[in-house]
Amino acid sequence: MPRVFNFNVGLLGHVDSGKTSLAKALSTKKSTAAFDKNPQSQERGITLDLGFSTFSIECNPELKAKDSRFSNYDLIQFTLVDCPGHASLIRTVIGGAQIIDLILLVIDVMKGIQTQTAECIVLGEICCPGRMVIALNKADLLPEDSFDEAVEKQQKKFNRVLSETSFRNCEIVPSSAVALHDSPLIIKLLDVLKNSLYFPDRSCGGDFLFAVDHCFSLRGQGTVMTGTVLNGDAKLGDLIEIPQLKESRKLKSIQVYGNPVNSISQGDRAGICVPQLDAKAFERGLICKNGAVTLIYACIVSVQRIRYFKQPILSKSKFHTSIGYETVMAKCSFFQCVYDDCHCGGSAKRHVYAVLEFEHAIFSTLDAIYITSRLDNDINLKQCRLGFHGRILLAFKNQTYDQQDLRSLKVFKLKHKQGTVDRMIDDRTVIVKGLFKKETNLDCFLRCNVTLSTGEVGEITGSFGQSGKVKVFVPSGLLHSTVEILRGHSESKMIPRAAKAVTIDSSSKTTAVVTVALTFKRYLHDSSKKGEDEDMGDDDEELEDEDDISESTGEEDAEFEGARKINILVSSPRLDSIVKSAFKLHRR
């Protein structure tokens, strides 16, 4: 039996650009839901689900010379993943984009770039950077006498559009879905696909993880699940888990496009058969080695803003979040790393992270790619709906994560309060008013440092009276000039009001005021956070929790701006390692 290497090519593009017809023209064998086999797809005339088909080529000496790893194979099997093009089906496209090795972007040469074309380019940069071929489809509609000029014009246009993306040097070729398999246009496209072939980073190591896209029953055989191996490998007789059903089954048989095989590994497209499983209870999702996938309620993620998304991205806002084939609403809270505390070094780029809290728990793995979107936006508007993306760094598997796990995440905001010196007790102690309200719990502010407007640094030692005043002790003692100011202030307070007015009018002088500034960290996930029981300020201050991440905060935050008022203090080795791993992911 020949040794087969599977290479996944995703056909993406705007609706009615001819993706399905082109897949049919390229393919020699069809598989699950291929060529709009679904009756609803045929009735509506558009692709509604992922469709799979294939064609194969021999692994020739040129390929083996290109990469020695191809020497272990006899055939290269191109699996074509036909993705829907309609805007309302973007979540299906997001799921399909995460299993492909190369993008075949199909564009109607008569219409050029359309809304979903642009979103597909964005998806490609996330899931398959630098690996794309553009097919200028329906080229048979171009006038014969100006065919070359029209194609060259479109190629220059797309090269200009893609100049600032990872696809700036991608191949752009004319194609026609109505042409015969041996026509020059199809042969040229096949040659370009062959030349774009590369050996993806794959390994048989790690736990088996399989993304199921279709599930159906076969009488007398069992239940068949078709999909792509995302990680690890599996062989006949292995015990696999279906996490959504909380059930485990043994692999009864494995087929690759109708051919029985004994094992499959990362990157392979296959159908696996298991006994006694209700196919109606499971449509798509993840199956795995027992325990490899867990149910998560929230997670910490790395964040990269999609520059084409024009709407503001705010903390506490909600986004549709796609992880694999599942899409769920998630509340987002953004933060950054404090260099001095996480030991990342001042020269490191300041990245943004987020806590995603899901409306309902989902099954996932660490390091999984996620993509957020605003699917409730009007699909008729010409705007990008994809917001930001990244990888899962830490998963919260406990339903009470907000009471346990989040408290170990020392996310804080720097808060500032200002009061004035009310009186001087001695040359080291003053009474300050205006810092707190009378109902404030002052226990958590004891021993906090404050700074006088005259330069001295003191600390809060206790309350004074019942009106919110506090005692401040200055270890180094008050400056002589400060003492003079405060004595003058005390003397002015002792003058009767009417006499004071006369004195001020006659001398045209005002009494100097010494202000006291307090800066402290307000921990967002700590129930004992400072200022919890008091009004922290006016409405504008309250809106700091919803900082607009689309506003520029300087050169270091140019890629994904904002969240500058929310930082993370990494105080535990576990979280320190998480942040360091995030920086490694960003450097990939």
C-alpha cells in the first residue's frame, strides 16, 4: 500500500465566486458533503457546510529534493476543504480555516475583492500566514483579445492590496471552474498548487486530538465520524473519548477516502468508526485520548488586534468567540504586564492579554487558537467583523473560577486620590482631610505612602474622628518651609470669619494649602480590594474600567493599543510562567 501524505487546502472566498465548482473541477474523488450534496445547499444554490474532496499526485524527486521529509511518502494527497462564502456562515468558515495548511482564495475576476473576500484574507493571516494562492476564477468570461492584459491588471491590483500582508508574494493565477480537468487553466492552477506544497510542522507526539466535522451512522457498522487529526496519532483498538457526551469508545475501523488504514496521525483527513454511539447526539466537535480535552468556563489568552476592525474594543464588552468548531459569547477584560514585576525586561514589547469569561462552558485544549467576532453586525455593511485573536494560555476549569482562580490573578488599576492638610499636630504628624469619605474602610489603607505637595513622603497611621480624616506620619519630619505654611494656615483658621475677610482684603494675600496625594493599586478580582466600599469618583473615573483599546497610547502599543490603565502584577510562579509563555507565543 502506498505511503500517503495529506495536505489540506482550504477554498475560501465570497459567495458565488465559484469555489464549489472549482473544487469539483480539481478533484478526482469526493468525500463528506462534497459539491453541495446537502439538499438545502442544492435548493438555495449556495454552500451551507464544509465540503471535502481530494486529488493526488506522485511524490516526485523534485519534492523530495525540496524537503527530505517527503522521501518517506509515495503519494501527496490534496484534501480540498470547500468553505461557505455567505456572510451569515462565517463561524463555519472560522472552524474550517483552523484545519488547513494552504489557502486557495477564489475570487470572481469580474467583481474583484468583496466583503467576505477581505474577511477570508484576515482569517488566512491568522490561521495560515504567508501560505496562499489566489485563483482569479471565471476567467473564461474575459474577452479573448484582451485576456492577458485583463489578468495582468488584476494581478497588479491584488499585489498592491496584499502588499502590507503576509501574502504579498503569493501566486495569482487565472482559473475557470467550467473548464475541463485537462484544460490549460486547470493545469496551470494544479502546477501552482504543487509548487506551493510544503511540509507543515507535524508530530506524532502528544495526545490524540481529532476535529470532527460530520457524524452519521452506517447500518451494521456503527457510527462514523469524519474529520482531521489536529494532534498526536491513533490506531485501531485505541480507546477514544467523546467529551461532549462523556463517553468513551474503541476505534473499530479507520478509513482515508474509502481506503482502510491501521493508524492516522497529525494532519490526516479520515473517517473513524466506533460502535454503539448515537450519531444524532453528536454533530461536530472534538474527540481525543481520554482526558486530553477539558471543559473550561473561562481562560487567560494572548491578544492581537485585527487592524481592519474599526469598532472600539472595550473591557467588559462581549464578543462571539470561536474555538475550533464552537462559537460562544464571551466577556472580555484586558490587561498588560508590568515589566518590573514579571521580569520580562524593559526592552520586550508590551503585549496585551485578556480574561475571556464564556456564557457557557466549552471543550478545548491549552494553546488552542481563538478568534473573536461581532456576528451580530449587519452583514450588508462593508466592514470587517473579526475583532482580535490569540491563543489560550491558562484555562479555568472550575465553575467558581471567579471566586478562586481569578483572585490569584493580581490585575490592578492605579487609582489616585487627593486631600489637603487640615492641621499640624507636631513637626512629624499632620491631619489630612478629603482623601476618604466617612464610610470608607480605612484598614486596607493603613501604612500606605502619601506624598505632600511640598515634597515630603509620609504614611497613613490611622483615622482621626468620624468624618474620614486620617493621621499621616512623616518619618523624616516636615520641612521648615512646610511648617511655616501650616502654622500660617492654622493661624488663619483661628481668626473669626468677619475679621478674616477684612485681613484678606487689606493684605491681598491667600493662605497656601498643602495637598496630599495617594496612589494605590485597586485589585479588580480581589473582594478585599482597596476602595471597594467607597465611591471611587465621578462617572468618568468609573468609565476607566471600559478603556477604549482602539485609542493610541504610544509607539509601544501601536499594534493593539490601550488597556494602559489596567496592568497585571505577577506575584506567583505559576502566573509568571504563563506570562513568559505568552511572550514566547508572540515571538513565533
